[in-house]
Amino acid sequence: MNQRFAIGYGVAVAALFSAAPALAQQRSFDIPAQPITSAISAFGRQSGLQIVAPADGMEAVRSRAVRGRIEARAALRQLIAGTGLEIASDSDGQIVLRRSRVPVRDAQPEPESEPVVVADIVVTAQKRDEAAQQVPIALTGFSRKTIERQQVDTLRDVARLTPGLLVSAFNQSSPTIAVRGATNTFTQIGANKPVAVVIDDLFVPRNSAATFELYGISSIQVLKGPQGTLFGRNVTGGAIVIDTGKPAFGDVAGGVRASIGNYDLRQIDGQADLSTGDTIAVRIAGSIKDRDGFGRDRLTGREQDDIRSRNLRGQFRFAATETLEVLIGADYAEDSNGGRTLSSKGAGDDGNRRTSELGFDQGFDRDQWGASARLYWDLPAGQITSITGYRASKSVEDYSGTGTSFRFLSTGSQTVNRDADDVGLFSQELRYASPKWRWGDVVAGGYFWSEDAKRQLTVRNLAAVTGRETSNVLTDQAVDTTSYALFADGVIHLGRTVDLTLGVRWTRDEKTASLNRIDAINPAGSFTARNLKAAWSEVTPRAVLTWSPTRDIHAYASVTRGYTAGGFNTDAATLTALVTPFDPETVTNYELGLKSEWLQNRLRVNAAIFHMDYQDKQELFFNNLTRILTITNAGEATVEGAEVEIAYQPLRWLSLSATYGYLDTVYDEFIIPGGAVYTGNDLGSSPRHKGSFAADLDLPLGDAGYLIASANWSYTGTYNTGAAADPNLQIKSYDLANALIGFEPPSRAWRATAWVKNLTNKDFVLTNSTQGVLAEYLGEPRTWGFTLSARF
């Protein structure tokens, strides 16, 4: 899909809907004072107008109440009075808001008589800005305020507070990301993951690049279940959507934050928005973080699980006309460390779980960057969005797969690996979003992406006692992927209280694989294969019926289908295992959900129950008949569960939240040829019970300022890391607690906090290993520090 076709497609869609009738503008309104993003969403529903508004930086801004029968535009002006927003354009049922020259922070303070409500966030789960409570999808959203207060620094922190999401790690370049039990542990370059990580509308091309420092983030959304309609890379498990926001027009603002802590933590990050007026705005954000390691190799003395991270992000926003906006962004990041602390529980164990006895210099280095151009064209008949982007990552990791040095082994060998990948992904998306018409609305478009992925994996075995090299195999892998998709998703109002959402996506994936396997010890095991081709097409629909008896209660029933593309086993030890591709896995999700607010919007209760059926589930196992380790479509599986999220605002200065997730997973059919029967076992990375509790306090101290405090506790139940149900690979349940306390002056221009993570210094396991000896890799110990931040 080239750019000329993209523009032509957009014009054609715009023309198709240009005859939409004008909307009546005299309406009855009943909108209480509330967070401005939620208020604008409510106004759009009650007025029938499409409102496009900035979301970034508006988390703490509240609207005025609007009640009675009022002319629509007069009602909107009343709603946004004192918020720092103004009407930028008004044309045929679509109104665009922008920040006025008076900054939001200078707006009038919220009157004490205004009601206390639970804050909502704006999400893009359906490819348009919407209040999270209005979206009939199971999702967990994190605003900028929550990210800062609850110390959400990594995806693992996101998982602590999200039911159904598990983030762990096998090693530095192989994180485990599972949503509702959907994951895989494949590292082959020709395989895809069932959970996607998306940053600013661009997919992160490979899991080795999916875990990074979260800084300058506007919001994080965890979408659960198959995303088979609106997201460009079809996935069976879910998507983690990260939004860094946009620079504001007509404003100069920013902030900086510096932290120090134990393990010699030194971190600074900041963000600055600069604007020349109403048409050009620039944002620069950056982060530097250094920290000593949590562990070390006692044989080499090398630090492990340390951090050295450098990050830079920039955005250029240009309002070319009143209806055309261009947003150009770029980012670069580099990080490194001394690898994981895989500690032996057998041979060579010194009794210290924070030391390893590998005798091998591990290390991880990664560079990644991205660039994008997003165009937003507002027309009388809707909005056309074009997203052109490129993301690349390059990483290399040296690590020991065996949990102890060959020096401590009496038999067998120590396996050491060098895993290097180089991946680039170009994507182009073009979509149309209609206005919110009386009868409904629609989002439609096309998506294209092209991925060039290379990987070199070297595996060596060092003989017990002597360290003599007994094997040395290099697999030089390359897979080129091209994907095309067309999608449409729309809402039909069947009455005042019932909506029907129908969506469908057609996707075609084409892959070309090559492998050069070089066996340095046994040349007979070497082979080369090039230009192996395979293609798959899939249609993935969704249907959602939503019932909204009141504006605060939304119940939905949905059926959604998704798929994870097929691929090639590029780690293959034989030519036969390489040339036979594995097929896509598919999943159908049946879900009932409730999104509700009670006690005059002070209490929010969201819940979902779901049933997922997997077909042709992709699994990696050793075939005892062919004696080959390979990926194949092993069989069928079922996942059932329930999730509930509760948020309560008992007082203006106190916010409480709690989550709980239950998972019941089973392989309905999984039999390894000539080997084990896994039928009836649980799926890996699917703890049966997972929950959290969080509190956030922002207590006024009279004229002195504000007391800031937060605390959260999370629990992860016992789970298996794979299908085998091997007790030696089981992760035992654990709970973690974090806390923060600080002070802000009356102006809120700066903040000083003290914080601690893993308050009880709990030893919890990320992964167990049975290769050679029993070994374990622990998560972070207790860390503490002090942070000083300032805003301008």
C-alpha cells in the first residue's frame, strides 16, 4: 500500500460519507462536574457532536457542570470554562478543542462543592479517543498520575496491578509476556508472539525490544483477549498500548525528575514542551538510569542484573491548516547489563541465591530506535488518520543456559549461548473514523507492514570438569515478513440503551525464511536452505452487544476471534524440521462484561468473565520419534476466567483500588509423539489467582502544601512455566508491597518523595532451570530511594 494509494483511499472514504445529515444542536444535558476527558465524552454522547480534544496533560483538570436544555455550543463553552481549553474549529457536527493561551495550571481551582468522583482516562482501544468506561472491551488503563504515584517503571510493574497480565523473564533478551495465559517461549526469528506491545501506534518488532524504561508516558492500556479487528498485528492474547502523548500548542511546560537510591541508583528524566504559538509545538523527553547489580558471578566477580540505560524521544507537532495536523516523532534508546543471576541449587551452590557460579562473562547490549509520521485530517464527514513508521532493534546477549560452571559438573556439559538479533519493521496504516452519528459510527482502514529480521544464535557445550568444547553450532537465521490487512469496525445504535458493534479484519501474512547452520565440531550436521516461502490468510470477526440502562452502567456480551501467524522453526537442527512451517494458532473468545459507576461516580466496578477456545495451538517440544526439537501445532486448549477491578474515591484526597483475576486453563489435547502426554495440564504462565490493592493519598495541609503518599500490594499465585507441569519448573506464589511518601508545596511546582519497592525484601522467582542442574533466577530485592521532581 503506497502513499499515493493511501491518500486516494482516504479521499474516497471521505467522499462516501460527505452527505451525512447535520445533527440537531438543541439538546437536554445532564453532565455533572468531573474530569474533563470524561465530561467531553459525555457531552459528545448527549449532543450528538464529534468532539476532538487534547488528552495529554489533562488528567487533573475538571469540567463545570452542565444541566438543562441548552444550545449545544453554548453548553460546550459552559463545560470547558476555566479548563484552559477553547474551540479551535467548528464545522458540520465536528468541533476541535485546543489549549488556550492561558495554561491549564492557571485555571480556577475546583470549588469545594464539586462532587468527588473516580477519575477516568482516555483510551484508544477502538482506534479513537474514548473514555475507558465507554469501551466494551476488557482493559486496564493507567493514567500519567497513576504511573507516577504507583511507581510503574517497567512492564513488570504494570503486570503487578493488572489482572490477567503476567510479565516475567527467562533472560534479558527473552521476557515472558502473557495475557490470560496466552504466551509462548519461542525465540526463533520466524515466530510471532500472541501478545503485542505497541508504542505510539507502532508495534515493537520483537520481544527482545519489548521491555524498556517507561518515562514520559501519558497512558498505558492493557487490552485483554484477542485483538483480531482493529490492531495491525493480529494477536490471540492481547495488546499493551503505550501512549507518550503530544506536545501542547500555545504553552511552554515541562518537568524534570532525579532519583538516587540503594545499589547506587542514579536516575534523571525530564520532558519539555516548547511552542511558537497555535501551529507548532515541540516535545523533547529523555532518561538516564544507572544502577549496580542485584547479583554477581562469584567465579568471575562480574556484576549481574545491573542497569545502564540511555533514552531520548522527540516530537514535532504542526497544525498545517485548521483541519490537518502532522505529528512527527523519533526515539532512540541504548541499554546494557551483565546478564542474569542464574543461581545453582545443586552443584556449586554456595547457599546465596543472589550469586551465580557460571564462570562465564555474561552480558546484554541493545540499541533500538523508531521514527513515525502521523497525519490527522479532520473532514466534515469524519477523520482520516495516516500512520507511517519504522522501528528497529539490535541486541546481543551472552548467557549460560546451564545453572553452574563445567568446573562443578561431574558429567554432561555447560551450555553457553550468544544470541544476537537485528530487526527492522516498516508499517503503514490508513484509517477513517466517522463522526458519532445518531445511528452509530464506523472505523475502517488498511494496514501494511514489512519486517526484515536476522538472528545469529551460537550454542556451545563445554565438557564437565575440563571445559573442552564438545559442540559449537551457529544458526544464521533470516526471515522477511510482509503482512496486509483490511478492517472495519462499527457501532449501530439499536435503541436508546442498546448498541451492536460489528467488526471484521482480513489479514494475509507472507514469510520467506533462510537458514545457514554451521556445525564447527561435526560438519556433517551443517546445511543451508534459502528462500523458503509460506503464506497464511485469516478472517477474524468480532461482535459486541452493549446494554446501557443508565449513563453509568454498561453491560456487554462479545464474541471475538484472533490469530497468531504461522512461521518457520529457524532453530532447526535438521533440514526437515526447517522446511515444514507451522500454521497459525487461532482463538475464539466469549465474554460477558460490566462497566459501572455507583455512589454518584465515587465507586467504579468493572468485571468480566470469559471462555477462550484455542485451535492448532503452537508449542515447542522435543519429538521423541524424529529426535528433533521443533515448533508444531500441538492441539487444543481452553481458558476460562474472571476479572474484577474496583476503584473507590471515598474522599477528595484519597483514592483506593483493587483487582482480582482468576484463570482456569487446560490443554484439551496435547500429546508429544513417542513421549509425554500433556493433555489435562495447565497452560504455562497462567497463575490461577492474581490480585492487587492500591491506595493513593493527596492530603491538603492547609497553607503548608500537600502530603503525598501511595502504597500497593500485589499477589501472584503458583503457576507452571510450561506445559510439562514439572514441579522443578513451577513458580511458587508470592506477594510484593511498595510504598511512597512525599510533600508538595501549595503551588505544586515541585515534589520530594521517599520510596521503597519490594518492602518486605521477598525472594521471588522469575524462572527456574533444569538444564544440567537445578537453578533459579530471582526477581528484584528490596530497593529504596529518594526522588525530587519539579514542574514548570
